[in-house]
Amino acid sequence: MRRRDWRGGRSQPPWWPVNEPWPPQGGPHAWRRGRARFARRAGCFFTVVLFLSVIGATTVLSWLTAARGPYGQPFRLPAIPIGVLIVVVVLGLARVVMRRFGTPLGDIVEASNRVAVGDFAARLSEEGPPSVRTVARAFNSMTTRLEAQDAQRRHLMADVAHELRNPLAVMQGRLEGMLDGVYPRDEAQISAVLEETRMLTRLVEDLRTLAHAESGMLALQKEPTDLGMLLNESVASLAIDSTAGQAPVRVDAPPDLPLVEIDPLRIREVVTNLVSNAMRHTPPSGAVSVDAVRRGDVIEVKVSDNGAGIAAEDVPKIFDRFYKGRGSRGSGLGLTIARNLVVAHGGEIRAESRAGQGTTITFTLPVS
């Protein structure tokens, strides 16, 4: 019923952007008027073609009537029946052409106008000649992607608002508690607020990196890099910053690995994210390994652990924005950023995991 209401122009459709006025310029029936306008123009065009065809047929008929046979006698042609037949044939052909081309093209015009005002649910029936069916198929594919992107945008805005609200609410609560005398104004409380500000800063920086990566605006400062050395340095920095009682990390990178043309800071960010996730979900008695090996024209890096693992139904979701596993304290953007950074370098990333047996995340980088 709601769908019928907005199509009738009585209410705003559920998919319409909040900050844009309804109805749009030209009214909610603008696409129908566009289709009618197209049909009228097409009809005028075919009428002109029909008129010219009748004139041409009449001219030919007059020429045949005035012509004479080989012995000088005039042709006796039934002029009126032939003229009527020509007109009927031309009208029939025009009707067939309008039905085969005009109607599908009119549907395309109507659907395009619906998309122009934000109705990404518009779809075309793949009918008519092959060329028109190809256009309809491409149009349906385009609107499907637009509809999915619009849904992702809305979900992203809701997720960002949710993630920003949590640390801000904690900070506000602690500060109000200190002002009201509920919490003491000591170093411990101030440190807790400072930690929330750091989390908020990391979240904003992650969102900035993700936005640049997904829009193709992320600037990569590529240079020939020894990937084995980069892996060892990344793991060493984590060992220095980590607290005691975490699983040890082993790095296995052959010294004869070829140089790779990468942005070392961005790939180090990927490695740090993957290794820190593995350490966080692995008990102190477990182990985390980082292995690098050349396979053809790529170098394959595997980050493996024997920790809690991930449920099979959750493995395809771990690279989604704001996805958080059980016990996760991060922003839910780390693996999404890692995937985008690897793809920006021309590589691929995938995950394998079994609940209770550990997780392995593999990414590849092309050899220079």
C-alpha cells in the first residue's frame, strides 16, 4: 500500500533521501510524461516517414500508369487498388516497427526517468530485438548495482553513527561523573577518558583511510621493498608494544625473496592489523606464524594462528565494514581496510578458518 501511495504522488517513497524535497522537480509522474512525450515524437516521426512513403509510392504508380508498352500501348494498371495496398502495407510495417522498437524504447525512457528521481528498483523486461534486449540487460545490471550501493550507503551511515556514539557516550558519562563527584578526579579516570579519545581518533582515521581507498583517491608511495624485512620489523614492533602473556609470533620469510613495488607503510599497516588480530584471539599457549613464499609472479603471505577460530557462516563476513567477532574491541574496519589496501596494490586477500582450530588469512602481492 505504501508503494502505491508514493507512486500516486501522495507521500514520500521510503527510499527517498531525507535531505531532498518530495516531490522532485517535475512531480512524481515526470517519468510517465517523458514516456508519453517520447511516444508522441516517435509517432510523429513514423507519420512523416509514412507520408513520404505514400508520396513515393504514388509517384512510382503514376510513372507506371503513364508508361507505355513495347508496342506503344499504355499500361492498364488498377491505380486505386494498388495505392490502397501500398498504404495498407506501409501502415502494417509502421505498426510492427512501433511495437517492436517503440514500446521497448518507451519503457527504457520511463525507467530512466524513474532512476533519475531516485527509484533504483526500476527494472526492464528484456523484450524486443537483440540490440534492445542488450540495452535492457545493461540497464537492469546498472540499477541493481545502484540499489545495492544506495543500501550500503545507508547502512554505512547508521554504522558510523553507532560507532561514534559509543566512545562519545563513555567520555561524556565519565566527565559528567567527575563533575558531579561520582568519580574521583584522579589519573585513572583521566586515563580512561584519554583512552576513549584515542579510540575515537583511530576510528576517524580508519574511516578516512577506508573512504580514500574505496574511492580510488588513496595515494600510494610505492618503492622497491624487501618484504621479508618488512614482515620482521612489523612483528618486532608488535612484540615491543604488546603486553606479557600473549602468544609468540614466528616469521618465516626466505632471504631470496624478490623485491616488490609497494607502499611499505600501507603494507605494514596490513601486516600489523592481521598479526595483532591473530595475537588477540590466540591464547598464550598458542602460536602465530607469518610465512612468505613466492608463487609464480606473486608473493604469498600467510598469517596463521591456532586460536579460537571463526564460525563457518561468519568467515565470508569478516571483510565487511564494522563486522565484529565475539570479544572484538576494535572498530570493525581493520580487515576492510586491509582488503582495500591489498587490492590497491594489485593483490588479493582471503580467509580460511574453523571454529576451535584457528584462522589463516592469506594475501598476495605482485612481484616487481
